Amino acid sequence: MTTQEELHQWYELAQQLRVDSIRATTIAGSGHPTSSMSAADVMAVLLTKYFHYDFEHPKNPNNDRLIFSKGHAAPLLYSMYKAAGVINDEELRSLRKLGSRLEGHPTPILPWVDVATGSLGQGLPIAVGLALAGKYLDQLPYHVWVLLGDSETAEGSVWEAFDHAAHYTLDNLIAIIDVNRLGQRGQTELGWNTQAYSHRAKAFGWQAIEIDGHDFTQIDHAMNAAIAVNDRPTVIIARTKKGQGVATLEDLGGWHGKALKPEQEEQAIAELGGERQIIIQVHQPDTQEPVPTGKPQPLQLPSYEKDTKVATRRAYGDALKALGNSQPDVVALDAEVSNSTYVEDFAEAFPERYFEMYIAEQQMIAAAVGLQVRKYKPFASTFAAFLTRAYDFIRMAAVSRANIKLMGSHAGVSIGQDGASQMGLEDLAAFRAVWSSTVLYPSDANQTAKLVAQMSDRQGIVYLRTTREATPVIYDADAEFPIGGSKVIRSSDQDQATIIGAGITLHEALKAYEQLKNAGITVRTIDAYSVKPIDVSTLHQAAQDTEGNLVVVEDHWLEGGLGAAVLDAFAGVGEMPTYEGPQLQLIKLAVSEMPTSGTPEELLHAAKIDADAIIAAVRSLVKHPLSTKC
Amino acid sequence: MTTQEELHQWYELAQQLRVDSIRATTIAGSGHPTSSMSAADVMAVLLTKYFHYDFEHPKNPNNDRLIFSKGHAAPLLYSMYKAAGVINDEELRSLRKLGSRLEGHPTPILPWVDVATGSLGQGLPIAVGLALAGKYLDQLPYHVWVLLGDSETAEGSVWEAFDHAAHYTLDNLIAIIDVNRLGQRGQTELGWNTQAYSHRAKAFGWQAIEIDGHDFTQIDHAMNAAIAVNDRPTVIIARTKKGQGVATLEDLGGWHGKALKPEQEEQAIAELGGERQIIIQVHQPDTQEPVPTGKPQPLQLPSYEKDTKVATRRAYGDALKALGNSQPDVVALDAEVSNSTYVEDFAEAFPERYFEMYIAEQQMIAAAVGLQVRKYKPFASTFAAFLTRAYDFIRMAAVSRANIKLMGSHAGVSIGQDGASQMGLEDLAAFRAVWSSTVLYPSDANQTAKLVAQMSDRQGIVYLRTTREATPVIYDADAEFPIGGSKVIRSSDQDQATIIGAGITLHEALKAYEQLKNAGITVRTIDAYSVKPIDVSTLHQAAQDTEGNLVVVEDHWLEGGLGAAVLDAFAGVGEMPTYEGPQLQLIKLAVSEMPTSGTPEELLHAAKIDADAIIAAVRSLVKHPLSTKC
């Protein structure tokens, strides 16, 4: 039962949240007061009655989680932090200023913000990851609360989340849709048709509760019902008014993302009953320990016999399973291709740490982001081509300062018959252009295993690209491959050019090396398995030693991949050492025409990235074969 | 009423489609026979009774459209083409071979394939674009048929399509979900729970019909009901068996994407009643003319006074409206930010050619791909950051050889206070690495208008990046800016270095120029508005003239953007002329730390891409200022 005292407290707190949202945005001169005001009542009830959170220990595993999927309502979130007593009024007034923790959209610079939001439709799928952690790994009774805007339900990723949350019976997940009817540029698609939202949510297997989002009693009852249910997630569909509480703003167009002018501010605050300084004692969370997911064991990586043929995707699967055995915090996700990525072996060995994400790459990446909030180490895998589906989520994961590990298999034209739709040809470019990223591209099974082991503790977005085809094992099982390094696998003091390859093209480079050697041309051959960071000093040395003659060959589009990484190594980027050797004569061999179906060999040849093309490129640089020169 | 004759014909045809799917994949040694067999009955009824198509004139505007969203069922599609008499058995047996039109997944190399599929969950959203064209632009009675797999309904993009199709009452759109229960690695999430699919579809506003997908009478009735409805789209949810018709394949795991061995093939074909050579006379389509969307008018581009301040996104909106007035085939789409992209002006002027896509970027790009199938010229716009959401759709649009025009606004840190989530910082890298792409980045309003005009007829994926902030108009309204060109805006015969910028950084370059000039250093200043293709010869000339001293400055991550494009111009990529000038000393100035909120000026400074940073970079290259040198 809702008490009169509660009703009074909530009203006062909600008005304070509105006033503070207005004050912060007016002084900032920009921001979203009206989108904050619509959800103030709901958040007032949540903060005082249902939310359990130890603000002094944001990493307390028992804490409830709160994600503002509608990140533009950041002023409301920050006003809640003020009401919780963890930021002061001065900091609130620093909103959107350089150096402030209170950015225009929430980021984990604030210790109570787990993930960045602001690209709509991402908060709920990330919450699915957190709720998976809570229910299946931690096995703790915390709840994951998500505030969504109504407009963002147009994003398909929201429905991936609805789907997966129900599939995994995430009764610890509670979504609140703030149906304020008005999007950025007018009425939303569904307006105030809360029944439409409800039908959709129920059809996806959720408990759906429609309420007046400004009626505290209804809010209270809905949250109570959400907590009570134990076989499905709940969505509270709150009909609200944008700008609620101020007549000149309420439910009016033209006020999205607009701060009030000082005179408007004054009037609005007066109408809301003036400033308040309420501090809420937020409920402390439970004090249980998370259930351990296993005991650490010594790492026993797989090893492979030299000169056998093993696909690097196969080695990835083997190594991931070994890592899972060694590190109980390693978890794996896959988008219904685990028999192609070989993540199925991990899934079989550690079913409780494997999450099938079906064909929903956005949800897969979002779940990984959610899982790493609770310090798990998620490895998410699918075809390299299909990771492009989640590029916005990967971009935002970087803003979240997330630590996630991604594997893209079936890279390049060398997949063969399936054709262009299945070929990852832009992944190196896309991942290199992600902040905090590491990009790895092994050429051999033993190398793959060593890199997978290093991925585990690597910070940021770590991407491993693998090959469909079985390729020769060229390294000993005890060789080391540090991230940021490279392997000079053929070298002499008479090298006239350098071939730089990685993955499938390294094997073409080795074939080219042999043929060139027979023709009297020796070339240095470098395995650039670490595409980002790239091994600048080895590349500089090679250019120095081989008259600046470089051939870079990659199974990727011409732009942004390994060739670009090599070029960057010779440009004055950041703190890189300066190159002062002979002038570069660099030839990039990469895919430039749209590939078709064919055998891997045919397609490597057609794309001019095979041994023949490498030999031709080297010959075009090396005018005088060694035999004539000496 | 279904007749006995029909039942017999359908049975025979369906068996033929199965046999041919098996034959083609067995000879190829790979492919998806069982995923083809499950849908053979449904497709047999469609092809003989409901599909209206002029195979001799695939571009006939009255043709029905058929999209295999489950692109891996390509053998079935090709078997249908054989049954329609447009490919022969010899060609069918070329499946997946180099040089064959019959690729592993359908592509528009075949004249009857409008768009490439193979990345799941894309066919239905593309069909929404085609159905929009049919209902609102062409105003022709053709139907758009889409065959989906059950697994792909896990993709959020499918629900974006369900949502938009109902919103636009696309009663000309008929989706068929082939619920064969088995995904690539086991049971799908929903298995044979056709009711769950039905509930979801109905909740999204569709007519949903559950049938036994191997019962011809039920198929017939469902298609009839789909054609009859006139206020909503229809989905036929067909419960089927993967591998239907062959006991050793039917509804069994382990048969996804697997060809039969010759001995298995022989037995299967026998069980299916042997080979058949049925040719179907497919119904001819209607003969109406599409409704014209307007009359061409002379193009009157907007023009802007020099030294006023205008945001390039504002100029884009103005130019798009002008283009819309001139070219009746120009259509516009936006993802609920049309008041930020200024597409609202087009929407107001030409409401019948504007499609609000709400916050569903994947659906927006897919609809653009669908619209261009019917030769409309779609311009799709949103924040640059949010186009990353649709990267897989853009990648696949290239495989579709689609001609679409995209605009990304709010690029870079210069957007200011909203923070990193809203900043497009990887868009140049991402778009450069798309096949067939053009990447434009204007610095001024007049230039923007000229580039928008050129986008209209440009083939492939054309991307225009714009800036949030108002920037000075620096060019005359009559200046020309050909794609592939650049503007040398400051030049002398004593230039000691070259600054290359574009967009917002060009204005910083101009400030740097003035300050350097005052300090006795003259620098060439180049506006590289065409990032791809880049103006190689002007860059070579500048390097030649300025001792190889280049500073490239961009509001983008360090990787893959303008700096990479400039480096590529000096590497031996494709047919590029070779650079033979002084050794390059190239400094890339770009964003390397995660930005926060702040004013545009503060953030440009913090990112070290403002005039101060440019001056420092030039000074580090130019050891001897001109004054001392002379």
C-alpha cells in the first residue's frame, strides 16, 4: 500500500528532480530538461523505495543497476545523484562543461554509471547482459532497471533485447518506457498508444504494465508487481508528458533538447515550487557473495604440430576452451554460428558460461558489454562480416570503456564459394577506427592460441580476425607472439624488398618468397599479426634494410586495413619514432573488385593478393635481381 | 478453391525444385539443399499462381518482386529460375563456380535479383523500401514477396521492418517465414512455435496466417488471403521441415549448409521421383504506367554570401530541397532527426517523397536500397555517429550494387557539449572501406550545395559528411567542386609545407595559415573535400613543391580517415600515378583521446586538431622559417 507520507515525499523529490534538471541545463545552455521532467515521477519512486544501491561502493556486486537507455535524460540522472547525496549542487551546475564528470550523455567517468548511453536503443540490450550476469553467473538478487524513451523502441535492437530477455527468463530485469509521446521532431510513431507497446512486449514474453507515469500510486504498484514476478521480465509502460509540471513546456512540440532561458527558468522553478535540498537515504543492497563460476587452473593452451594444416578459427575454439578451463571469469557468446567459430567446444565444456545469442549481433555485443560490467571476460564471436551489424554497439562499447573480446571468422575472399555477403572485408578498417582497440590477425594455429591467451587480460576492445580455411602450422608451439610485435620469418642481409602479410596472405607471401629466391631475389618476410598496435620498429628496420621497398598484402579492401597500418607506421602519428631511412616504395595489394563465388585459390588469385601478385609487385620494385647485382 | 490439377502441378514442381536444389549443390560440393527443400512447396505455389513477372523485362515496373531474405536458399531461387525457363540446366550446374552468375548467395549479377542477400534479416527491411515505392510513388498494384528463414527473425532489423511496414500500411508486402525449426547449429529459439511468431506479427500490426508449409491447399488459401487484405501487410508463417521430401534429411540436425555426396544425391533424387523438366508459364504483370512524382525543373541550388556563417548541414538541407524540386526521382529518408539534418525542409516541400523512418537506421538504409531498385534516388540522413548502426546494411548495399546517397551530420568533436556518443569519429574510415563508395566532406555551404547536386547521379554508395557548427562561407557560389578534386586555397611559390584539411578543420587550417604567415612561414593550404576519390595529383604537386612536408588534420579518429586517404595517395595503390618527389614528412593530426563534453573550440583544442596544433606541427617540419632562410 502506498502511504500518504510516501506520496508527499515522492512529489517533493520529483519536483526537485525537475527543478535541478532545468537548472543544470539552463546554466549549461543546452541539454534535455523536458525529457528529464517526464520521467521524474517514476525515478522519484524508484530512488526512494525500490532501488538498492551502495553509492560508496559502486562495484558492490549486490548493487541494483540503473541504465538510462534514454541517455539524453542525463540531467535527471545527475539530479538523482544529487538527491542521493553523492554530487553537490556545484557539480550539478558543471553539466556539459569541459572537465566535468557530468557529460551531455552519461559515461562511466562517473563511478555510478556502468555504461555509456546516448546512442538510442542500446541500454536495454546491455541490461540483458547485466541481468544474465546477475541471474546465471553471480546468482545474486539484484535488479537491473532500465529507463527507455518511447522513440527508441523503433530500434530493432530493443526487440532483440525483448526477445532474449524473455528467452532467458530474466525476471531480474525491469524496463520502464517513458511514453512522453514527443520525439525529437514531433510525435513518435505510436504516440500515447501504450496498449500497442503492451501488446508487443507481451507477444515477446514479458509482463507489461501500463500506467499513468505521473500517478505515484500506479508507479508504486507497477514496481511492486515487477519485483514480484519470477518467470519473466517486466516492462512498465508509463504514459507521461514531456515537460510535465510546467504549463509552458508540458506536452508541447519544439522543446526537445532545448534549455530554458534564465527568465523562463525562473518562472518554471517557481511553478514547480522552488528549489529543494532533499537528500534521500537510498536502500542498501543485499550482502551476499556472488557464486563462484569455477576455480582458476593453470592455463594449458592447445598446441599444433608444425606443417599440419589447421584453421585459425579452429585454434581459436580450442584456445577459448582452454582459457575457459583456466579462468572462471571467461564467458562466451555466439550468434548461432558456434559450429563455424568453434565456440561450440566452449559451450559444451562450460554450458553455464555460454550464452547463445541467436542471430542477433547487436544483442551479442551489448550483452558482452553488460557482462564485463560485472568483471566477467566476454568473448563474443561470429563471422567477421556480421560483426559490422553491431558496429554502433562496438563504437559505444569504447565510450563505455568496456573490456570485450571479439572474434570475427571467415575473413576475406579466401572463404571461397559462399560469396561476398559472407566475406569480412572491412573489419580491419572498422576495428582500427575504434578507440581503445587492439586488432589481431594470426596466420597460424599456435600463434592464434597465444594471442587468445593475451586477449583475456587486454583492456579495451580486442578483435581477433580468423580464417575459414585450414592453413599450414608454421610456428613452434612454444614461440611467443606479444601484442604489438611481429615475426620476421624470412630475413637475410641481402634482402631487396620486404613482404608484409598477415593471416591467409602470409602463406601466399611464403610461397612468393620461395619463388623469388629461386629467381635470385631474396625478400624479407614479416608476419604482422598485430595490426593495431603495429610493430613500428621492425617495419622501420625492414624498410631501412631493403631500400624502402615494401609490399603489403591483405585479404581486405584497399582502405584502412593492414596496408593503412603500415603506412601509419611511417607517418608521424602520435609518439611514434620517426622513420629516416630510404624513401618508401610501398605497394598495397588488397581487394579492389567485388568478389564472387569461387574456390579460395581462385578468389585470392582474382583479387591479386596471391603469390603471383606478390611476386609481380616485388619485381616491379626490385629492378635488379640479386644475381645481376652481385 | 484449389483444384486437383493445381495440387498435382504444385507437387510436381516442388519436387523438381527440391531435386534441382540437391543437384546444383552436390555438383558444387557446398551450399544449402535442405534449407531450400523446406520452402519448395510454398515457392511452387507462388511461382505458378500468384507471382506476376515479366522475365524478359526484369525492369518492368509492374513486376512483382521476390526477395530471398534467407539468401542461403539460393539453390531454390535458381531452381525457380530454371522452372521459369530463364536459366538452363547447364547454368544451374555452375552454382558457386568462378564466373557463374549463380553465386553462393543471390546477387544482382542475375537480372531477376534486385538486391543481394546473405546477411540475414535484411531482405524484409529492403522489401519495405520496395513496397513504399510501389504504394506511394509508383502507385502500381505489384506485390513484394519476401521469403524469410525462421532464425533470422532474431535480428532486430526484422522487427524494424514489421514496425514500419504496418505504420505505412504496406498491404502490398507479403512475407513468408519458412519455420523449419532448425538453424545452423541446432533448434532455433522459437522452434515450431508458429503461434509465437503470429502473436508478435499481430502485435506489430500485421495480418498473420499460420499454415502447414507442406499443405498446398493451406498455402494457396494463405496467399489468397494475403492478396485480399488491403489495410496491412501479411506474414504467412509456414511450419515446414528442413530437408522435406527425403527421409534421411527431413527435420534432422547436422544438415545445415551441407551438400549431399553423389551416392546420397542419387538416393534422394529417386525418393523425390527423379528429375523433371517442368517449365512454368509465369503470369505476366499488369501494364500500367507508374504515376509520375513530378516534372523535372532546372536545378536552382541555394547560394550563400561569402563570410557569412552557415552550417554545412544547413546547406545540405537547402540543396536537397532544391534537388527535390528539380528532380522528381529524388526521395528523402531520415531517422527522426530531420530538424537536425534539415531534411525537414524537403519533407515539408515534398511530403509524398519523404519517408520518416523514426529511430531505425537499419530500416532507413534498407528502405533506401529498396527504393533505388525502382530507380528512385534516395537520400538518407542522420547523425554520422548513428549511421554506424547500419554498417552491415551499407556493406550489403554495395554487394547489391545499389546507388544510395547518405548524409551524416554532427561529425567529430566539434559538435561540442553533447559528448562522445553523438560524435561521428569513425565514419570516414567506415565509408572509405565500402566498395563503390564516394566520401565527401565539405567545408563550406556553397561547396556543400555543389556536392549534393553531384551526389544525385553518382553511382554506388555516396556519403556526405557535414558539420553541426556554422562555419564561414569561404567560396563563391559559382565555384565548382568536382568529385575527385580538391581546392588549393592558399598557395605561393615559397610554400614550405602543406596543410590538408576538410570540413571543420579547414577553417582551423586557415587560421593557422594566417598566423604562420605572420611568423614568416607560408604554407600551401588544401581543401580535400573529396576524401574518396582523393585528388592524387594535387597532393603530389604540393608535396613536390613543399619539400614533402605535409600536415593532415581531421576531426576523426587517427585511423582510416583523411590522413589515411592522403597516405594512400602516395602509396602504389591500383592505377595511381607514382610519387617521385622529396621524401614525405607527413604529420597526421586527428583525434586520439576519447572526447568529453565542452565547447567546440575547447574540444578541437583538446583533441589537438585546432590552429594551435597545426602551427606546432608545421613548425616541427619546417626547421627554418622563411625569414631566416632568405
